[in-house]
Amino acid sequence: MTKIFRIGLVDDKAVNRNNIAGKIKQFKELDFCFVAVNGNDCLEQLKGLPTEKMPHIIFMDLEMPEMDGIQTIYIARSLYPEIYFIVLTVFDDDDKIFEAIKAGAHGYLLKDEGDKEIYEAIINVVELGGAPMSAAIARKALNLLGRSEISGKEKVIEPGFLDPLLTEREKEILQYTVKGYDAKRIASVLDISFLTIRKHIANIYQKLHVNSKAQIISMVHKNNWLKD
């Protein structure tokens, strides 16, 4: 029996979605079953899917409104570690490559790849545990690695993913939440009404696409999002 891989795509441009979908649909082993138009849309749709309908792989664009691909991968990898994410983009600059890898992308392809290359990337990731890259991307990554080894300095990229997502007040409340404070205690410490704290917490849950305090604490600790 042929194994079927469920494939998803996140891209804000219809022409790109149609082009990539056409390539994926050429292979009977691939079930093109998930489409989102930006990061927020992706996370909201995933939150409502049963396990048996979850995509095995999601191809992720980088530049999108509301929430970009880097932020989406970073959050989604914490919530759905069983899903593989492959960047599929026109960007091949140094920062984008390292940010995508830092966020947890399993591969990085340029959008001009052919249908065969996309199919092989899927098999490489799911069945071989590989990290497929377009040739141009691989050369850049090797060159950057070589330069960092020669200089003796590793390029450190601080993701700062919470900065564009949460306000300073929300990050402050998140810090107290992770420390185990409940809403009433946070309200007392910050001298803010209990209802205002509850509203901030609801906003944090919505922005990070989580459903529980335990889930958000796990995400923060796993990714070291907040410093002491």
C-alpha cells in the first residue's frame, strides 16, 4: 500500500499557491490538503484540525502580512513538533537563511524549484530525516559557515519573536504567568484591575495560538523566550 503524505502550503499570494499546488498535485503519493494565506491563518487552522488530518509537511513562505513565516515556524514547531516545515521562498539572503534555521525549518527551497525537486525534498525530510536545500542556498550556507569558522566567531541571531507579537505590558504579564502567578496576583503586583489582566492574558493566548496556561509555559521554557 502506497504511503500518502499530507502536504500544506502557507503563502499570501494566490498565484504562488496555485503554482506550487500544481506541482504537488502531480504526485499520487502527495495529498495537497492544507492552504493558509498567512501565519495567523495557518496557526488558527492547525488548532482546529484532528490528528488524522494534520499535514505531514507544510511549505512556508517568509514574507507575509500579519505574521511572517519565521515567526509562524517558531511558534508552530513548539505546538506541533510532528509537522515538518520547509521554507519555500524567493529570499536567499544570509539573515533569512539563518533565521529560518534558527526557527526550526527542516529545509529551505527557492520557489523556482521544479516539481521533481519539491517531491524529492518531501521524501528527503519525512523518510530520510534530511534537510533539503536549493543548491544556491546550500552554497551560501557553506560559505557563511566557513567564514564564521575562519573568524572564530559564530553568528548569533537573537530571534526576538515576541517583540512584534506582544506589547510590553503583555510580555510583562507573560513573565509573571510563567513564574506561576495567577491573574489575581498579577493584578495586585502591577496595580491593575483583575479584568484588565484577564483581557491581556486572553490577548496573549490569541496571539500565540495557545489554549492553556500549561501550554504557554511549556512554549516559553522550551524556546527560552523570556530572560530572567
